[in-house]
Amino acid sequence: MKEWRKQYSNLIEAPLEEQHGPKSREELDEMKMPYEDYCRAIFAPGHEMGKPEALKGIRWMSTTMYIFTPHSVANLAELGAEVYKFEMPRMGDPMKHTSPFNEAYLYPLHDTRPVTGTGFGFLNANPNEYYVSMDYHLPEMKEAFYRIIKMSDGLTECYRPGTFDRWKQSYRYVQELNPRFIYVWGGGFGYGPKCFGGSYDILGQAHAGLASVTGHHEFMGGHCTKHSNWCIDWYSGTQITFGILAALHWRRKTGLGTMIEFSQVQAATRCLGHTAPMYGRFGIVRQRWGNWDTQLCVHGIILCGKSDFPDAINPQDRLEARYTMVSAFQDADFKALCDVIKKPDMYSKYMKHKDRVEGEAQVDIYAQLEDWAKDKSRSEVVRILQGEGLLCEPVMNDREVYENEHYRVRGTVRWMDDPLFGDVLQHGTYSAGLLSKTPRRLYWIWRPVGADNVKFYHELLGYPISKVQEWYDKAWI
Amino acid sequence: MCDIIWCKKDVDGKPCNTVNYLDPYCFWNWKGTVNCANCGTVYAIHMIQGHMYSGPDEQPAGTKPDTMPLYADKPLEGYINFPMGTEGRTRPFECLPRHIYLGVPDMVKFSIRGRPVRGWRPQPKSAGIAGQFPYNWDMKNLSPDVWAEYQEKLAKGEVKDW
């Protein structure tokens, strides 16, 4: 017996029936299930509530607004942390009133404001949280604020630099109350010469250099473009969550808290890939390349001539359902593509990938592709190219995503019955990765301002109801 | 805030030094008079798209202000402040723009698959303590008209899974 196998000798020498696992080849085959079924069984969309929560036992405070910092806490709340969202009394997170188009869709917001609701822009950034109202900058509310700090694992805040310090609740104050406390400051610029600049998603995209390389080049009639729906807010928030999880792990080892400082304008730089190193080596300032790709060709989005839904009322369906992505950058695929569109000359001209990835070549190739597609609808193009074994998928809109079987089977898009707001179509929680043992889950989308004041002040902190009512009447909570 | 009025009016031999905050909800496009929250001096201002086009011009004593600032503080004196809704000094905060800026939201009672949503106003009060809301929306009791409509939809088969 080889030396390294000796450690397993008890297993190797043991009779088969005493060992773990299947006892025969037949039994092994029986125990196997197809991979598809295996995945469905372990992820089981719709059965998340029966499984344990990875972050149960973590208590987090969220003194955040809009999307960027709230989303860092939303990730924790979906994974089972007990999160208290602190909002200004009777007003709430300004994001509740912001989007889309300043319209409020879900009521109520607060008892004192019966005609005000919350816009759907608030969705996904603060799920599963307890909603507490507190004007924590008031000296009268400091005691309650410090009390919850002593009982929590951490806090995320989004104020301008030094604001929490002025209010005597920054990291250097709270670590004296609770040395295990993890404090997150999600600032716009972070410390540095532009320390006092606030931030928004679009500012982060612009200042980090991301917007300058996004969108079509000017010769195609394009301009620098921001990604829609504040993707850098969502992205930066998720980055903070990684920081929090690392800090929690560090605390398990050392027993000590951490301060996390997170600059939104810095975060967007990370997703710029080769941009900075390329400048460092060659002095080349990267340009925009629209829906095409500077590394691969063909690998982009093309415009087809006809809409898939020419009679639809909604212009997004009627006019926009004309785009499809095509990928055929390997030589064999590119040859197949040229054959399909009956342009064998194009293949002989750009036989090597090095030739076709050049800028001028791409302009020529995509123009010829769109010329071929100009009398076809999007679904025709997809059908033809997929029939040739090429990678091609339509650019889908919201409705098509909603109706897509793939997402329904996986539970990515699903309806939920919110305890307060009723029927809500949900696409956030369950699109953020699947965990077989401790999946994300959604209990409620959000709650009205101060909806959990009694749970928080009375049940958790132990203040008498009369005190809670008094504070409420004074608009301190 | 779109702008401030830093009141320098002489009060008892000292400058008033109160910063009155002009919020965009009210003052974004505004021509009229507004008082200082501390000394009550009235200023005429004209703001266009959030910029002070003219003013602030002090008005003779006794002029009645058209409106009040939202919030004011005294930064040189340890941030003594006049919070929102201080009677006779600042305006209460309604969190709503002036009516001309208000869109009319689409108010619906049912989602696209025919199940009830709370998408209309006004809503019944929470009947809880300190803004507390019960966990479940008891539609049958709190919104009986929507409940009745929902029963009709169910009977007609208009409620779907997707």
C-alpha cells in the first residue's frame, strides 16, 4: 500500500456494506438524479422560507438614504440579519418620494400624511427591515440611539463627512460604547481633497471614468452615457456588504470592530477593467465603443429592420423590439455567420480575428450584418442564427423578462403577497444568486415610516409606551 | 435647499445672524416675501429655477410675509435652530411640492394579474401607537370596498397566477 493511502486503511479494508454511500453500481445509479433535477431539488424556488438564515443573529442599524448605502444593508436583511432602518420622523427616506417621476404608488406612508405614498423606486433597497423613526441628531434622542448601538453589531450611515462626528455618534464615539461595533461610512468621495462632495450614482459614474467609456462613439451619433437605474448605487452597496462580511469574520477572530469607509466615486473605477493599466503602459485613453466590443468581433448588439410587435400599443414593444445580440468571434462561427448572411467575401476579407477586431473592420462588419437584418424581424434573425448554432438572443424588455419561462422556473421573477401592500411583482431578491442551504428571501418590501416604533422603543429598548407616545407627539420619532 | 437668507438685521445692537433655509419644494420658482425666523424681518425675493434672481430686499416693518422659511439656525451661536413647524417662525414640512409641481399618480386597486394592491389614497389610519402599523393588511375590514370588488373579480375568473 502506498504511504499516503495508509491513513485511509480502515476505510479501504472495511467490508463494502460497512462503508458510507451506495453499495453497488445499481444503487449508485439509482441514487443519481439528472443534474437539472438535482439543482431544482436543492434550490427549490418558492421554498426558501423553510431553510435557515445565514446571518440570523446579526443586528444592524441603517441610517441611510436613497440606494447606495441602503442596498449594503438590504443584502444583510435578505440573508437573515435583523435590521432597523432609521428614518426622519413623518418624512422617511427621501427615496420614498423620488422615483419614478416623483409619483407615489403605494400607500400609506405615515398616519400624519394620508395622501402621501411611496414610489416604486424604493423597491429592493430596504426589504425585510424594521422601520423606526428617530431624529437622532436631537440631544434628547441620544440615549435611545446609544442604547441601540450597545445592542447592535454595526451601523451603516451615508451622511457628509463629520456629520455623525458632530452629532457625537461617529466611530470614535461608538467604539467606546461597543468595541465590537462595525461602523460603515458610505460617503460620496470619501476622505481626500474632495471630501465634502456629496454623491449620486450618476456622479460616481462620471467621476470614476465609467461614463466616459460607456455609450456609442461620437461618430456613431453617441455621447457618453450613464448606465440606467443607478447601477453604481447597487454595485457600490454590494461592495460595502462584502466589507461588512469580512469585518464580521475579522471580529470573530479578534473580537474587535472596524470602521469601513467607502467612496462611491472610487467604487466605479474597479469595474473599468483594462482602462487604467492600458493608459499606464501605452498612454492610450480609452474610448467608447457602444454596443460592440473592443476585444471581440463579432460580439455585439445589432438593429433589425422590423419590430417583433408592430401592432403593439406600447412604443417600447412596437418600436424597440428590434435589437438582438450576436456573438460569432471564433473563426468557424464567423465563417458560419458570413455564410448565413451570404457575404462570403466578408469572411475572406476578415479571416483572422486580429483583422476583424480592428475598429474600421468592425464598422464594416456590423454595417453588413444590419444590412442583412434590415428586412427581418428580431425573432427571425434570432431563429436563423440560432439555427446555425450561433449565439444569438433578443434584447428583451421588462414585459418579456416577466413572461420568460426561464426566469419563472428559477423563481427569479415572482409575485409576492406583501403583508401591508398586497400583490407585488418582485425581481430583486431572488435574482441575486441562489444559495442551496441558506437562500435569500423576501418577507416584506418595505413598511411605513415608524411602523415598528413600538417594537423598537418599547419591546427592544424597554421605554414605556407613554414615553414612546410623547416622543411621537413631539415628532422626535 | 436652493438658497438661504442670512439675516444681518441689527437686533438689540447685535446682528441677527440667522440662516433661513429656502427649500426647493416651495421656493424653486417663487416671487414674494418671506420672514426671518428669528427677528421677523421680512424680505422680498424672486427665485427662478432655484437661483436668487433678485433680493433678498428688506421690506418696511409691519409687512406681512407670504410664507415662512422651512428651517433656520444660528451657526455662529452653536447651531441654535428653529425646526420645521415652529409656530410663527417656520413652515411645517408637508414633504409635498407646491401644487403646480404635483403630478397625479395613477391610483390602482389591483395588480396586472388582478390581485389587490394598496395603491390609492387616502388610506385608513394605522390605529396603532406612534405610527405603528399592524403586520397584515386586513383588507376585509380596512378596505371593504376593495374586498368586495376582489370577490367579484374572483367570481368572474379575472384573477390569474401570472
